[in-house]
Amino acid sequence: MSKVSMNLQDSFLNQVRKENAEIKMVLLDGTTLSGIIKGFDNFTVIVNDHGAQHLVYKHAIAQMIWRRPPGRKDRDFSEGNEARKGEGFNRMDLSQVKIDTPPRQDSRPS
């Protein structure tokens, strides 16, 4: 018997599905869905959003944010992270991040 290996994406989706954890899904066009993962396959994810089921193609998903169930402690989101306690979804403050961009060069011929 060969051992079946699951990729990172499927491991994440399976964990969220088993825990009935609420997720927030942002699609490439900016649309946001919130709900519970009911199932998935190689190309699609089914999200139950307050009784409505959405079939979403995986290639259309920009990001998924997992709402951790109450009372669950995780190494990254437990003690020492006072700013995050009481928030529903796990957030990252990027307001202080500075991105260095090279100066724009004019591409017009001289």
C-alpha cells in the first residue's frame, strides 16, 4: 500500500472543514465570502454561507482567513499577543511595513 500524501492546500481545507471553523474567503475580483467549508476537490470548494451554498473555483481564490474556534490556543495566537485577543479573525497589521520601490524610468526614446 502506498501512503497518500496531501498537499498543504488540501490539508488546510480538510482541517477547517473538520472543525466547522468559520472562514473568510477573498476572491481575485475582491468579492468576500464568509462561511463554513462543506467540501472540496481538486478544483473547487463548497462554502456554506448562512444557508446558501457557493461553489468556488480554487483558482479564483486570492486568500482564505480562518477564524479560530473560541478557546483554542495556538502557538502564534496565544500569550504575548494582547492586541489580537478578542478579535474574531486573525489579523496582521501591515501599516508599518515600508516597501522600497526603484525609481520609475521613462521608457520614451530620446
